[in-house]
Amino acid sequence: MSVGRRGGRLTWRPVADSVTERPAPREGGFKRLTRNIGETLSRWLRAEIAKPVASPNGIIEAIRLEGLPSVAAPGVAEDPLDLTSALLDTGAELEHALMIEYLYAAASAADPGVARALARIAAQEMGHLATVQNLRLALGLPAYMGRQDLAPQPGQDPFPFKREPLSLDALAKYAAAERPSHEHVAPDLEALVTEILARANAAVGGAIPRVGTIYATLYWLFLPTDGTNAKPWPDFPEDVFRAANVPQLAATAFGALERQAEPIEWRASTQGLEVIVCDTGEAAVRAIYRIAAQGEGLANSVDSHFPQFVDLYRRMRDQGLDVHDVPVDPHVGGGAPSSEVDHPLAVAANAVLDAAYAALQIEILIVFTLTRTGVEAPLRRALISHLLSEGMLAAVAPLGRLLCSTLPRRAGQAADDGACAGAIFSPVQATSGDRAALLVHWKAAIDGLEAAVDAALQLPDDSGLLGGVLADITDHVGTKRTLWNRISNI
Amino acid sequence: MAKTYRIHPGIGIARIGNSPDAMFLAAETPDGLPADFSAGQTSAFSGYKDANGFLKRQGARFRVFEYDTGPGGQDIVREITAAEANIEWRVQIANTKSAANALADVGGFLRPLGPPRNPDANRADLAITPVLPPIAGVNGSQLEAPSGQFRGRPVKIAELKTDVEGRLVVLGGHGTSAAHPVATPINSFANNPDWFDDVGDGSVDAVVTFPGQAPLDVEFGSWVIIAPPDFAPGVKGLASLFDVALSAAAEASWPPPAPSYQNDILPILQRAIDLRWVQRYGSWNSFPKDFALLGTIGGQADAARLQAYNKLINVQQGRVLNNFNYTRLQQHNLIAWRDGQFIADYDPAPPPAAPGPAALDRAALEPCVGGGWYPGIESGVLMTNPQIYSEFCRLGRAAFADAGEQVVPRPGYLTERMACPWQADFWECSGSWWPAQRPDKLFTGFPPAHTGQDWADGIQDHEDLVANFWKLGLATPGGTGPDGLPAYFETERDPSMPRAV
């Protein structure tokens, strides 16, 4: 059962076009611009975007190259809430996809330090995803856990969703997608970054759009219009968005504070994971800026993902990094023959992983339906504790690692053949919904998980490593059922 | 050969508790039992909480030993007590967490290389440095002078007593952690401005005066660490601070000799299985339990050892336990065992460890975490540096280099590299850190009839743990299970603590 996106489909419009198609301002909702000011800015913007790539302002550079996102038909006024909703859909899908891609790369890395660094970045994507959910809830939208490959936007996505082992191409793509504005690239890195971008573009057969314009546009949409609040994004080119007639959200009452994710409850600080409660417009723009600064954006900060990927790229290029023999986009049928997983134990383990991943996703969605105070609070805390400790750390993470480092890919594979199965991470169809609907999905996921574990336990495990994880999951299914019952009876 | 005097344990461990007057001493042999301590005497252990449900403090007891050389060159060791000499104990303990730099991630380890945790210009206002007057005699009691303060607020971090033999007992604080003077929230697992706690560490020295003789400074003094509570006493981590000290000592004459199965390998296997009572029952319970087979060489034992080795190694590097690695010596021993290069000396019923200085050293450090240095519980990654030791299980007093940093041993230098307050780390580090001290799950009976329950269930956040840590249960010995191996069940959880599930 699929629950799809809430927002419309994004398109990227060239900025110059959007400037000429500026709609009439909406009472109370959009910033008002006089035609004269708009035309002045339009001329200025055209001049700005005509500059070469090494523009002093990287946002303008990116917008010149990639345009601005839109959901409106040409010539029709952009509805700010529609645009925000679509951007938040896309943001959630991309954060989710990047998290899985980074986890897969981490699991493929034989060097524990490299694996840990990538897993940490993946965890930070989880923080971005949680903050995106907070922004959604603040606007009255439900939590949404779609993934890029469920609703791909060719030409708009930074690159097609792909589970692939660590490689120079993969690192180049990740760096390219998360690269900051040009002016934030240190001069001594310019040659290396140029090399990385060339490799990334070659890997995908075209230029890799940055995700940054999504967050830059969200920043603009949420930016309080009364001018009284601090603006965390330095040098943000408001004039560009103003000139392009990108609307802004009206001063709005930020809602669902009791259901938004708080950093403490998600044990955020141990992972360098940033989760921001969006209870005001100021908090919202700070949250968006922080996502942009840490990754997927055009700003830069000391904990940005970009330099970490560049560093890993350089290490891999110069010294080499050991990587397990893991396929690209593993599958159990219907894909590339070289990526097919048909070893019975690996097939069974992937079925368990998919079921555990589905349960985990639905549990996260259910958390966002429970309040942090009142009678629901203890169950919310218990569910978070369960999904972090038992869903992620004791199920999805170890299964992913075993599949990418230990379990064989092919039936009859020689003992000294190091081909590992890979973790399929099939997309989960239940991506949003109210609590009642999610509970139905969760029940099915728990049943599916139990059946998958039972099936896997019937198979011989030469590694001796899978049995313990399966035994843990068996134990934890009981906790899931107890939580399901308690939450169902609220 | 001249007589020398040493204090043992070389590193003693006290633990905080909120009971106003009840306390206990931890076991003084590796597999011994704790004992209640009152009026200078020990008595049968009555539990980790007092009659009102408050958590008892764990005292660290120190003794002076005389070392002499016998005719055959062997050490003759005897304890010196108040019965034959006056022993004056001199202790300096400090908590300098709030005056220290913030912990920063350097290559996956936390080191104090961040900005100051607090911006106060007067660093002395932040360091809790009580003056502990010397204590001597039997059954003495000496509270700290009122000079341990954090920004002017008195904070008790240590208390000294002597027992009926004149041995020293060091006690820590009563579990007080707070933000002062403003109620700044806890936002980090490691660094929180305005916060203090009441753990600490420092030197333990003694002056011994035999009747008619001049006072004699004990040359080999000890160090005491006042640590957070151990909520799973009896369950040991895969690597302990004792293993860390062993490994550091082995560096001097690497490679080490072939390991003993009984002493070097079997404990790791047993600890792995014991962890089932505090985290992920299924995984830990799946470790092989045929200890006799695993302690032999040849035949089916070779494959069994290989599989057990793979399972043990798979625990590292975040695959099961975060930031965990066996010590270098443990890894060397495990490989030798896997390859059949070990002493097959399995004994299903070994004799108990003999009491004495070595047992004191080992018993003190074995319950302490020796991995997961992010940053740790009692002490951090600094303990892996061989230069920190002056001899086995004894910390030196001279400056040494560590990862490019010049470290000067002084009271507080170990615990300032831990989280401030300790509850911040305890709250966030659930799931895969130090289950042998900070359990994730506890049981009240044998699975499958009983399922594990979250140890911290009922605690809402860091600050709730600050207020209510003492209400949580402990994993304590519960006999043996159907498989004949030790069981540890949850006891002494405050009945007022709600459980959501």
C-alpha cells in the first residue's frame, strides 16, 4: 500500500523566464514588489547570472546553472505553500536516499575508520531528515519518508539513486552533490575539486545539480518578512529570489510542536547529529541554513560533508582504500546479472533486512504522530528507544554490514571468492499517513519481519555471524508487538 | 636489598551514590564479593541501595604493603597495618571538568582540544579542589574542608575514612550534578557549560612511621578515581581497564608469550556471553559455550575456534559495540588462539584468586570499561598510553606525551576528560557502548519467559537522569541459568519508576 507525496512535482525554471512571468502579488502572502523594482532587479539578476561560473556568489551561480524550483504552471502564480510542500517532499526523498547510499558505501568499506566516517555522515542525513519532518509538521503537513527512487525526477535529482560500493566515482558524486558555493572552496583545493566534478559529471553522464537550490529556496520561503529577525545565512541573495518573484510564506503559526523531533530524545549529540525544533520562523530558517551548511546546501561550515568527501576521495586516489566486493544495486532478480544475489542465506538475510527497514521507517513515522508530553509521551520515548537501539543498531545496521562484508552473493560460490551479497534496501511503500493507517502498515511489517527471520533461521550459516542478529530480532519482535498494542490502545 | 613500600590497589575505584550514610567496598579479589562498610568494619553485603532506596557510595580501600627480597630472590610481601605502624594518608582529589577544554573528536577519539567548557576568566573558580586533611589511625573519618567549590557553590567530591586496621577508604560525592548559577540545559553528551558533577580523581600517598623510627614516605603511591555508579556489577566488559594496563605493560617486551587459554582467552568468551544479560540477548547468547572444546587444539576444535574468533572480532569497530577495540594484547592473544598457538590449560573449576596486592590491583580495574573511548566512564583513552604508568597498574606522576599533547598528571586530569556531567553521556550512550556498566536491557528471569526491558525506561532525558539515576535498577548475580552459566537479573529498581512497556 503506497502513500505518496503530498506536494506537486517540481520543475526547475530558468530564472530569467520566471522573472518575466512574475505573477501579481497575493494579498498578505507574498512580498510585494513594484514592477519598477522588479524590473530593476531583473536587469541586475540577468547581469549577475551572465557572469562566469566563478561568480562571487555561489547561490547565484547555482541558480544560473540550475534555475529555480517551481510547481506552478508557466505564467501562473506560485503558491508558496504548494512550493514549500513540494520542496519538503523532495528534500525528504533526497535526504533519505543519501542516507541509504552513504550507509551502503560505509558498509562496503573495509577500513573501519572510513566506514565510521561515512556512517557518521549517513547519521547526519538522518538528522536532516528529522529536521525536514519538523518543518513539515510546523506547516501542518504529515511526516513523509519517501525516497528518491520511489519518485525519481530525472534531470532534477543530483544523480540517480544507486547503492554502490565506495569508489572514486561514488565519492566524486557525493562531493559534487554536497559542494558548497564556489567561494567557499579553498584555493588550494580548486584543482582537486575540478577533477572531482569532472569525474562526477562523467559518472552520471552530465552535470550534477546541487541540492542546494532546494534549501536556498526553502530558506527564502520561510524567511520572516517583517525584517525583525536574525538572518543566519550570510550573504544570502534575497534580491535574486525577490526579483524572480519567488513567493514567501505568510507569517504563519508554527504548529505540531509537541510532535516535532527534539535532539535530546533522538540522542543527537553523540553523532554530531543536528535536529532543530521549528517553532518559529527564525528557528525554521536557522534549521534550513544548518542543513545547507552541513550538506546538501550552498553554504559551508566546519562540519560540512563536502570536505569530508573530498578528503576521502583524495585518500582513495592517492593511497587506495580497501573495499569489499559488493555489487551495484543488488537484487534478487530483474536487474543486472552481475548484481544478482542468489545465495540462499543472502537472499533470506536481505528479506529480513527489508522487513526490518520497513518496520523502522514506519516506526519513525509513528513517532511523529505521538506527542512529547501527556499520556503519549512514555510510548513515544519507548518507541524512539526501540527503533534506535533495536531497529537501527541491532537489526538494520548489522544486517547491512554483514551483507556487504561477509555473506556470499552467489549460490555455490567458492569459499575463497570474496563476492559479498550487498544490502538491497528495497524501498518501503508506506511513506506517510495518519496513525491509524501507519499502525496497519506496522502490523504487517512486524508479521513480515517475523516470517523473514523464521525463514532465515532454517538455513545453515557458515559465517556464524547472522544467527546472533536473527536471535536479537526475534527478541525484539516481542517488543514491537507490545508497543503496537500499547499505541493502538491510546 | 632495601625494603620498599607500595600502596595497593595502584589505581582504586570509588563510585558516587546518593545515600547519605550507607556505603560498601567493592570486591578486593577478582571474583570476590562486595562488603558493607560501617564504623570502620566490613560486614556481609546487603545490596547496592540503602533501606530508603538510595544508592550507596562505593568506597575504594587502600593498603600499604612492604616488599622485601627473600633468600631466593623472591618477593616477600606483607601488609602493614595500624597494629604495627602509624599510617598517615595524604590524598589530593579534584574535579576539574568545568575548568577544562571541551572534548573534541580527533581521529575518532575525544581529546580536550576544544575551546574551554566555560568562558570564565578565573579558571580556579571552576575547578573543584577540596583540601583533604591527612588522616591516620583506626576508624577515622575526615570530611573535606569546605574548599571544594564550583563558582562559589560548595561541592563535596570526596571523603576519607580509615578502617579498623588503619587502611584508607576513599569515598566520592553523593551524586550531585547541576548547572550553576543558571539552569542551563544539557545539550551535549560531553560538554555542557555551567555544569558540574561530583566525580574526580587524584593521588593517594602515605607516610608510615614504625615505632621508634623516622617517618617513611611510601615510594609507590596510588591514584583514586571517583567514578559514576556501575549499574551492572559483576558483568565485565570485553576489555577492562585491567586489560588496558596489561596491554600497556606488554608493550615493553613485545611480542608477548603464547597466551594461556584459561587466563587470556576464556575470560573474553565468558564476558561476551555474560553481556546477554545487559544488551542484545540473542547476539551475545549465540556465542559458543563449549569452553572445553574451544580450549583444545586439533580436530573439530580448530573450526570451532575460528568461528568463535570471527564472532569475537566482529564485535569491534562499531559492528556491535561503538568505538570498541580489544587491546593490542587481547588481539594478539586472540589471533594466537585462533591459530592454535596457545597454552591449552583449560580448568573448569579453577581455584579462587589469592588475596594480596595483585588481586587488589586486578579487582579494582576489571569492572572498569577498557574500550568505547568516546570518552569512556572511569577514565579515557589516555589509559592506553604506556607512558602513563610508572609500573604495572600504577600511574606515574611525571609528565608524558600523548598524541602530541604534553600531559601533566595532577588531581582531576583523568576525569576532566570525561563527559560533564557524566549523566549526559549515560543518557545518550544507549544501545552499543558500555553495556557492562550502563546496561541497555535488564531481565527479571530467564528468557523466553522473561523479556529484556529497557534499563533507562522511565527516564525522560539527561536532566531526568541527573535527578533520578539512583532509582534505576542494577544487574546483579542471579545464580546460574539452564545452560549452567551465570545469570544477572535486574534488582533494586525503584518501584516508583514507571515503565512504558
